[in-house]
Amino acid sequence: MSQIHGIGSAVPAIPDIGSAVSQPGSGGFMDSLKAAIGKVNDAQLQGGQAVDALLTGQTQDIHRTMVALQQASVSFQLMMQVRNKLVTAYEEIQRMQI
């Protein structure tokens, strides 16, 4: 059981996309959206770097690599869902104006 607790401490933090969008007074919705997309991009880059390090032999930690890839995947999926909701809301507003 002590090994399981050791793994959790080595896992990098999941990017907090929600905090970038929900901060009041942080400069507007567009700035918040750009910050959230930047965090998703950073997660994608970290995942790529983890794979590169594993492939070049700089690290043997496949668990950390897989966690970085999953974090990148989940953050990208979340971003796509937010985008889909924004597009749906925009289309609904356009229908209301007709």
C-alpha cells in the first residue's frame, strides 16, 4: 500500500481550466478563454515531452508518462465540450434574433 501513496505524490497536477474561466474581474471572457486554451496547450506539450523523454531513454517512468497523456487528453476533451456548448449557445442566440 505504501507504493500506491508514493505514486500519487509524483503525479503532476491536472491543469485547472475551470479557474481560468470563472475568475471574476480577470479581464473579460475572451482573456479567460485564451488562458484556458493556453493551459490545455501546456498540458498537450507536457504530454509530448513526457513521451519524448520515455522514447529517448531519459526516463523509465511509464506511469508518469501515461498520466501526462491522460491529463492532456481529458483537458482537450473538456475544452472541446466547452467549445461545443459555446457554439450551441451562439446558434441559439442567432435563432432568437431571426
